[in-house]
Amino acid sequence: MGTWPALDWEDQMWVPTEGTLSRRAHAELAGKYRSALTPEVAGVEPHLSASAAARVGEAAVEMARFDAEASSIFGDSEIAPITSVLLRSESAASSQIEDLTVGARQLALAELTGLGGEASRNARTVSANVRAMRAALDLADDISEASILTMHETLLHGQERAMPGRYRDVPVWIGGRAPTEAAFVPPAPERVAVSMADLVALARRRQIPALAHVALVHAHFETIHPFVDGNGRTGRALAQSMLRGAGVTQRITVPVSAGLLADTDGYFLALGAYREGDLEPIILTFADAAETAVANGRRLVGDLHDVRETWRERVTARRDAAVWRALDVVIGQPVVDVRHVQRTLGVSYPTAQGAIDALEDAGALSPSVVGRQRNRVWHAPEVLDSLDAFASRAGRRRG
């Protein structure tokens, strides 16, 4: 069971660019290598064992149930915080798979308008991944080559060496200094466009169970590796887009990458099995990741709900005061300034400042010092602690 077309291979010649390597390294690395030839998969019918089909079905149901639960707890208004929280958590976990690690406070700082330059480099990179995830969800009804290119351009905007929004025109490889010593070499650049057209045709099919469909498209995308950089993050953004398009999620982002992060060795082994023609390992990996993500996400939602209820008990203000709505603003964006609260709530500057002062008096917010000057910024320690605890539970586990 689980049979799927395996990769074929073609011989290539690697000649390093003159001046990029020492003479000795040039002599060691130049030579023949094999690059992948991806089979056409758009019309192939995936055959799953009964147990695998049941597992992905159960996992998809759990994701849909969590989507409804989280939305019922925090609501679905324009400032409902859990949507932003889970999207940011998914983006951070997806980036951590690529060894880009950032704490909740630095990421929230990078997300705060106008302060990206004060955040760490990793935080700014992960913040770009948040934007790419948002773009992916906005394009959930239009899975196409153009939408995938938009996700990539959003992720790597301004990084011209990564060719944002364009397919690669050079070989890439995984592992080693050159393709001649790599663990895996994706298709030659001239084959990328045809392979991506086939991938999009697969992604647009509707008869495959949703989570199995997402896993297959993701594995095939990672095998093509269509970009110079950002393939993993773009591929996981595409997965979220497909989950939204299939209706598995409707309001929130289930942090599947946090589930994959729990066993990255298993994830990469499953990708290898897919390339050899066995599709069940990657499908079961996604099912496991989804269930792990839901369990961790439920705990995060519960923690944040408890934080909000504690704040409600501490805050003293009129029933119609802006501070009550500001509670959710701060949970969704746990590093804020007055302008952010003002814009989000649609209130005056003094009203926004009053809401922040009330939250500071209640111990919900603490003042921060950003950069060399004392920029007026506040952070929510209890929210940031909950987010860092979520990331710690997700944790990278190696075999």
C-alpha cells in the first residue's frame, strides 16, 4: 500500500564558478552528479491503507474541531486575538525547522509597525514568514503558480539573491558543499516550470482526503525545490493555504509546523520515502503533526484565556472604557505602542494611552525600552511567557 511514482534521475556535470573555490576544492568537487526527475503526478490516484486513511480523517476532524473551539473562546471579530497568535506561532515553528529561532518578544516587536529595525535579524526574517502565511491564506481560493510566487515574493521581498517571486535558474542541492557530494539534488532549473505546473494541477484536485492531499502536495513541492531559498517556509505556507481552501480550517491557523518540529528527523525521512515512491510516511507524519499541534494549541488557547480572565479581574474601569477591548489587542500583539492600540481600536490617541495606562496599572503591561532611545513601548509578560511555553513544548526533537 502507499505506492506512488518514484523519482527518476538524470546525469549532470558540475563545474564550480571560477574564483568561488580554492583550486583544491575545485578539483575535489567538480564532476558528475545526478539530479532528480519528478514524475507527473497530477492524475495519479493515491492509494492509502485503511488505517492511514482513518488516521488522516481523524486528524482533519480534530483540526476542524479546534478551529471552532478557539474561535468560540476568543470570538471572530476583527480584533479577535487568537487568529494572530496562532498564525505567528505557525510561522515561528516553520522557520525553526530551518534553524531560524526567535523568542515571542522579539517576534512581536518585529511585528509592531515601525519597529522592525529594532528587532533581531531572525525576528525580522520570521516576521516576513508571518506575512507570507497571511498571503497564503488570502490566496486560499486560488492555488496557482502565480499565488505560490506571490507567497515566495512576500517571504523574501528585498532579498534579491534569493530571486523572490521567481523560479530558480541555478541548481540547488541539500547537504554538502556542491551537488557532487549532496544528499539530494532537486530537478535541474530548466525542468522547474513544467514540474510546478503539474504540482498545481495536483493541488487543484478535490477528490483526495484533505490532509492527505496537503501532505502529498507539500512533499512534491519540497522535492521540486523551485526556489533558490525559502522552499521549506513557502511549502508550509502553501500547506496552510490548502487547509483553508479545503475548509478544514476556516478562522484560525492550526500550527502544523509546530507538530512537524516535534520530530524533524521523522519529517525529513518521510520526505525521502515519498521520493522513493512510498506516500504513507509523509501522510502519517502530517496526521501526527496535526494532532500534536492541536493538543499544544489547545493548551496555548487555554493559557491565554486564563490570562485574559485574570486581567478582567484586575482592571477597574467603566463598562464602556476602551481598555476592555484593548485586552484582546494586547493578547494578539503582546508588544504594543499607543499608535497600534489607537489604530486597532479606532480611538483617539488619549483614549488609547488611557487604555494602556489602565493595563499597566493592572499589571498586564510593562514598559519596555527599545533601541538606544526610550521609545514608548509596552509588553505583556504573561502572554509572552505563554507563547514561549508553547514553543518550548513544540521543541525540536532529534532521533
